[in-house]
Amino acid sequence: MTYTFNETQMTELNRLVAHYPEGKQKSALLPALHLAQDSFDGWLPTELMDYVASLLHIEPIEVYEVASFYSMFNLKPVGKFIFEVCQTGPCMISGSDDIIAYIQQQLAIKPGETTQDGVFTLKLVECLGACGYAPMMQVGKIFREHLTKEKVDSIIAEYRATVTK
Amino acid sequence: MGIKLLLDKANVPGIRGYEVYRREGGYRSVEKALKEMNPESIVEEVKKSGLRGRGGAGFPTGMKWSFIAKPEGVPRHLVCNADESEPGTFKDRYLMEFLPHLLLEGLIVSSFALGANDTYIYIRGEYAWITDILEEAINEAKANGWLGKNILGTGFECNIYVHRGAGAYICGEETALIESLEGKRGNPRIKPPFPAIQGVWQRPTVVNNVETLAAIVPIINMGGEEYAKIGVGRSTGTKLISACGNINKPGVYEIDMTISVEEFIYSDEYCGGIKGGKQLKACIPGGSSVPILPANLLLKTATGETRYMNYESLSDGGFATGSMLGSGGFIVLDEDQCIVKNTLTLARFYRHESCGQCSPCREGTGWMEKILHKIEHGHGTIADIDLLWDIQRKIEGNTICPLGDAAAWPVAAAIRHFRDEFEWHINNPVLSQTSNFGLQHYADPIHVPA
């Protein structure tokens, strides 16, 4: 499969590249990979990384080595919504274990897996900087905090509703 | 109520937007700095203020600024470190989310002082919505003449750009951050050369934490000497503390560093005491990498002195009986918490975040996680405790960047102060799976709740 940014995405890429000095367009790699991942299927297939490399005039390997280093870049297909649940110290002492177990039970998947309908992926992550509002998870751009089992139920229902509409 | 310099206006409705922020006295420091001061006198004020880096290391900011090289014809850069990722720390997030213009104001003044025209905010990738808030604020500032060319008719040009990371704790280390800003893996660089000489794109660069740069605003407004009068000793000014864990009121608090740890935990103005009327067992006072302290060493030092919330007092006794103020990530553990499990989650964190460049850290963090996992799950031996101690000792000081130390310290402190809890886990492999070591003798001796 080949990938091409549409006009809006290309404008955004150019805005990002313009943040850095001339000839230092490689600096835009992280922002560009975010843009690429968000613009297509939420992950970075090799062809998409190659496309980003061509846009920034760098070698594909320079993109692969970066994409594989940062935890926010997905190198495998993911569901429409990724529940990234924090499991580090402060969340753990505030009860994240129970929340993680409950999500696994409700979605019938294990960490790293995606539901059969392709809607949800469960990912366990390390500290996201929401320790005072624990337990928490990130879904897309936003943090869902002070999680309880009831809150998890309503969050699942909320995202499911956006798909079935 | 203590003195507030950063969050004093945080509750004013609409303060996130430019209009209200300006009406409340915002951007005065830019007017003062650009019209009445010069770069040298600003650096002087910052030196006088005694401000120390708020990211965790506590290095004097004015001194750091004075190291920047000024070769002819080479642009210099200021980079704001907003890669807040130390477990327990969420103060910069709060500041950027609610007072984005305060950060921009500090950045403009600091850029002027350093002679930097293009300034970057390196924000952790997960704070995606804050990136939008900052970009909105940048647009507002630009529209009102605080950014761009010829600011206030002085000829000074300043542009601020937000650069989003993508999930890597290591990028909070300044040279890793610079590598990441150049579009590379976040592998820390060997120093020297220091960033002040060769930083981003080989240009002289200063990297400062969000809170540090925001503190420049009150320093310019009130003057360095007045700022230095707040606080005690070398802990001048105010500090943001993000409090979390088993307390009644988790959140971000601005303190003036003269209050005691006891007051901070138990007073209703701050943490509001331990949740559910339980007892305090332990606390990690400055972000996950600083040594954990049992309650008895937290509230009073080993010599029986009251411990205060400042750089000197929290480190009183060294690592043997003290800890550090660090990033201000204050994690409180109650009587129900298991030290072995808590240490395991932190060891896992550091294993996950090690960049893999130095073998003591890459291999050592993995070993520590595995051994702690074994002890936590009832398969440990007494020799494992000594092995853990040995590994952490071999990581500390033997890596390019401080992540190695950050990974070693929590393990060392847990064993140092809670060795009998580790032994209990090992000697009671079945019981430890269903019950908890509890408080034992760790109970806070001066605070027995009614």
C-alpha cells in the first residue's frame, strides 16, 4: 500500500518543518510521525515510514530507528481506540491493578491485544504524569482519570457508541 | 496561606486566555526586561535570586545561563524541558495547562537574556492536549506583539515552537532531549561538550525546566534580592510540589520551602492527611528516583530535628537517613502498601525507560526487575537481596547519564530501610501472596491518628 498526505496534512507537515532551521528538517521527524500515525490507521507500517522518510529527505533507517525507540509509535496494527493504562508506582498504590484486571475482563483481551471487532486495544504503559488523579488511562489525545469500575464501564460504552452510530 | 508567586492567579476564571492574563498583570516582566534591563542585568538578577533548577537536579539557574558560549554569528537556543515523566511528578503539566502564558512570559524574558531568537518547548508526547493549549497561547501572544520580530519596538525577535516528544522518559535528560529535538533516538550524549557550548544543531543551548522558566517572571517583577528573601538558606523562592498516593487531597501545591514535612502531609491546606484515617508508612518525597523514607525518618531527621520541605532539610543525613527534594513529586504510601511491590513497579519503569546505551543500566535494570518480580511472587531467596544490592551499586555512577543512578537509588533505599520486609516476603512465600507486611515498626512515631 502507498500512502499520500492530503492537502491539509501536507500543510500541517510544512508548518512543522518550518519550526526548524533550514537543512534541519530531520528535527521534524517526531512530529511528522505523530501526524502520519494519526492520519492513517493509528500505526506505522513500513511503507508509511518510508513515505515520511521521503518527505523529510532522510534515509528510511533513520525513521525506523526512531519509530522503534519511542513508546507512542505503534509498529503493529491497533484498534480504533487504545486504552493506555498506567501501571507505575503512584497508580499502582492507588489501585491500578484492579482497573487493569477489570478492563481485561470487560473487553476479554490481555494487555497488548485488540478486541476481535477491532475497536479496542489494551496497552499497559509507564507513568503518564497524572499521579494525583490515579488510577488513569490515556485514550487518544485525552487522559481519563480517577478511574473506577463504573467509570470504565461508561468509557467503554461511550467509545463503543461512536463506532455503532 | 503561604506565599504564592506562580499559582497566585491560577484560580482566576479565564486566566488561560491572553485577555485575562494580561489584565491580571501578565507580561509586565517582558516590558521591564526588554525596556529597562539588558541581558547581563537579567542574568545578574537570576543569580541573585538563588533560583535552582526545578526539574530535579537543583543546579543554580543563573550560573547555568552564564556558561552559554557566544561565538560570533552562531545562533543560540533556549529549550524548555516539558518532558515531565518522573513518576509522581505532574506539576509542569498543571502550570502549562492552566497558566500557559506564564510559561511563555518566562520564555520570552529568558530568551532575551540568553540572546536566543528561536526557542523550543519540548513537551512529552502524551501531553497532547497541552500542546494545543500552548500553541493557542503562542498564537495569542504573537497576535498581541509579544512574539515575532521587533518585540515592543526593541528590535528583539523571539519565536517559540512546541516540539512533541513521543513517549520516552530519557528525553527529560537534557542531552537526550537535544538528540530527540534533532529527530533522533533519545540517547544521552557524553559530556563534555556541554549543551551550553554545543547543544542542539551544535549550537550553544540552555535547557531549563518549565517551572524554572516560569519562576523567571516573579524574579524580574520583584527583583532577585526580594525573591531570595523567600524560603530558607539555599532553598529560595517557591516550589511546586505535586502530591499523590494515599492522601486526602492529591494535587499541585506551591510552597515557600519553610513548612515542615509534617505540616505538608497533615494540614488541610495541603495533603489533608492520610486517606481513610490510615497511618503513614513511607514517602518518596521528590519523584520516584529519590530514596524512599520510612515515616520515622521522613518527619524528623535521624538526629531528631524537624524535617522541612526544602533542598537542604530533605537531604539531611545523606542517603543513609535522608532523601532529596528532587522534582517535587511527593508520593505518600499508607500502612497497606507493600514496599517490595512498589519497588518492583519502579524497577520495571526504569527497565522500560533505559535507552540501552550503557550496559550497567541496560542489563542492570532488567536484572533488578526480574529479581524483584521473583521476590514479590514468593520465589525469592535471602541471597537475592544481596544480589539486588550488588547490582544497584554497580549501576550507580557507571553510566553516561543519571538514569542509571535514578534506577539504582529507589532499590537501594528500599533495601536500606525496609530490609526486613524483603526478608518477610522471602521467608513467608505463601502468606506474602495474600497478606501484607504492614507497618511493623515503620509507624510514624509522632502521629497516631485518633
